[in-house]
Amino acid sequence: MSVDVYLDLAWPLLLGAALLRALGLGFSSDRLAFFGWAWVCGALGTGALLFAWMWCSPDLSSPWTMRAVLLALTGVGFWIGRKRVVQPPLEVPPAGRGERTFFSGVVGLLFLALFVRLLLATLSPVLIDDEAEFWALKAKVLWHTEGFGAAFREEMSEPTFVYNKDYPLLNPLLQLWTFVNAGKITHVVNRVPIQLFNVALWLILAAALRRLLRPLLAAGFLVMLFALDESHYHARLAAGDLLAATGLVCALDGWLRWRDGGGRWFALVALGLTLVVWSKNEGLLVAFSIGLGALVVWALGRFQTEGPRGRRLPLPRLALPLFTLAGHVAFNEAHGFRSGFLSNPTREGNVIELLVAQGREYLPVVLGHYGTEIFFAPWHSHYALPILGVLLVLFPLQLWRSRLLLPALVAVFSVAGVIAVFVGAPHEIDKHLRTAAGRVTYQLVPAVFLWLAAVLQMLSTRDESIEEGARP
């Protein structure tokens, strides 16, 4: 495979940098996180371009027309952002030179280890498991059918050819980008755009932790998360859970930055949530959890449309993830793609009746598995999820008054939603839990680590602004 195919992955990164600049976020806003944000933004932009392109039944054999459009969009982004004032960086906790050097060294070693993980993955082609059967296969269908026309509908109509037809399209579209640049189907390099979300995740998370904690503690959080089995697993595959995990970290980081500093940081919330809803169907659960969490906070009299010092909550910026979610649902409805959870062939009735019918049999099994293999298994989260629950009980006043309440409720409701999905799924329950529970729950784990760091920062500083203005 030519090196040029790998170099073509710089196009989305360049587009992302331009779009960020148009949003008022530049390299100086956070030198560590910027390229992570740029990959998230560029991947979304490239996916949106390809999605629009596929409706036109294009000739995919030559990439130059598409590259020209992408380059034009990049130029427009930089042109729009040329007069925008770049969002200044937020303060980080004071630390000595030795601590800062130690943190930089740990981050450098982790990225070296991550590079080795990514490199080892190239030794095996994308041929088996979910990355091949769910994601790469759909990208190959898009390549062969060259659009969303009759050929695509015919290929996807085969009931057992492509499983989980209702899964969002961002992952397959990014793999299709490598096919377009290579001029043929690839079996290794198409994994790389998805793997690069590992780099984005660690850049964004490292910068977020450095902003909240002293360097020694931030480095410790990074090492603990990097050591998880699921972190190693997702570095090797082109599955969709990693994208959702990256989106949640980006959204939470943006939320914390906006609550602390206002400005244009809320754009990261919109970008992160857009990535979540276009990555996996669990994005629907996250969207529902956010709405339910906001409703609970409002019912408690804690929800405000203003942040610190009277800043208005920029709700219109949530139009992007909401539009993406609506587009995903409309696309599935137009093509007749239905979730197995919503169309369980073994039961009759609606979703509520399904959960009640299977709940008596499956709920104890699912809860037992989560108790022994997820919540209290150090290799899955280092107990981050049960610690979240304990903190909600031990420090109710501080958390209920802080900017951290809504993210905590979103995490709790999302876990409950995932458990409900396992209870209602038509698959063999034991096998389904063994193969999916850990990786699906991992979507929340990096964001929960960031939430725990924010709690630690809050409890250690006891900033009065938490009670005065930084309410959710």
C-alpha cells in the first residue's frame, strides 16, 4: 500500500483545523488538545461531505474532485476565521517545573505505547469480528454501489448480508474515504481513520486532566485509563465504540471549559455530541439521557439558562447534533433499517412490553454480569463507575449545586439505558454480555474518569463560584 494513502488522512485534519478556526478555536486555545479537536471536527466534516456526495451517485474511481471540494471548504473555513478572535486558553493548576516535565514525559511515553499498539494492529487485515462484519462491510457496499440509489438498497435488502444496518454511517464513510484515495478496497489502511480517534481521545483527555488537576494526579489518571483492557482493545480495531467515547470526552471537556470560562468553548459540546450520535446507536441513549437529566435538574430547581456571570446557555449550538440525530433517524426510516432492540422477532408488543416480558428472565443475569464483570472488575474501569455512584451519595450538596450534576445524571441514565438494551435484545443473553457489555460500557468510561477528576478538583478547591453561578 502506497504511503500516499496514509498521507491522504491529513486532508480531514486540515479541514478540521480550518473549521475550528471558523468557530474561534485555534492552536493557542490549547496546544495539547487542538489536534484532537481538529481530528474530531475534520472527521465529521469529511463524513458529511461524503454523505452528501453519495446522494449524487458519484464516480468514486478518481478522488480529485472530492479533494478539490474538501480543499475549498478548508479555504472557506480559514477565510471565515481570519478575523475571529481566538479563544484564549484557560488557566491550569500551578505546578513546579519538575511536575510539568514529569507529566510531559508520561504523556510522551503513553503516546509511544499507543503508536506501538496502532502499529501492531496493521499486521492483521480487517476481515473478522464487528469491525469487518458491521463497519467495513458497509463501507465496501458504499464503494460498490457508488451512492444511496437502487443498487445500495438492493445490496442492503439482503437480510443476513450486512448486520445492524441501522448503525450510523460515520465509521463506514471514513473507511470509504481511504477506498476513494487508494482507488480500490483496502484491508488495513481503512482501519487507520478510526484508530486515529485514539490519538484524539488521549490528546483531549490529557489536556482536560491537566487543566483540572496537578500534573502528578493528571498523569496518574491517564496511566490508569490507558492500562484498561478496553483501551488496548479499541486501539486495535475499527469499531464504533471508540468514536462515541471520544465524543463524550470532547463534549464533557467543552461543558467544563464553558462553565469555567464561557466564550466559544460550548462549540466543543456540540462537536462532541455530534460525534456521539453519528457513531453508534447508543448516541440515542445519550441524547435521551441528556434530556432526562436536564428535566431532573430543572425539577430540582437547579437548571438555569445562564452560566457564571450571567452567560447565556448557547442552546442554538446544539442544533448540529440534533440535526445529525434527525438525519440518521430519517435515513434509517427511508431505507427501512430497524434496530434489533425495536424489532425483536421473539416477542410481540412495544418496547415497554418487551422489557417487562424479558425482564424477569434477563434482568438478574444482566445485573449479575455488570456487578461482577463491569462495575467491580478493575480491568474494565478501575471502579470508576461505582465510585461515581458513591460520590453522588457522599457529597450530595456539593454535587447537586455544581456544574457536575448534569454530566453525572447523563452517565447514570446512560448506564441504565445500556442495561435496558441488553435486557430487551433478541440475542443469546450470555454470549451478548460477554462480547458486548465491556466495549459498549467503555464508551462512558473515559468521560467518567474526566468527571471524577473534575469532582476531585472541586472538592479540593471548594471554589465559591460553584455555588454562586456554576450551576447546570
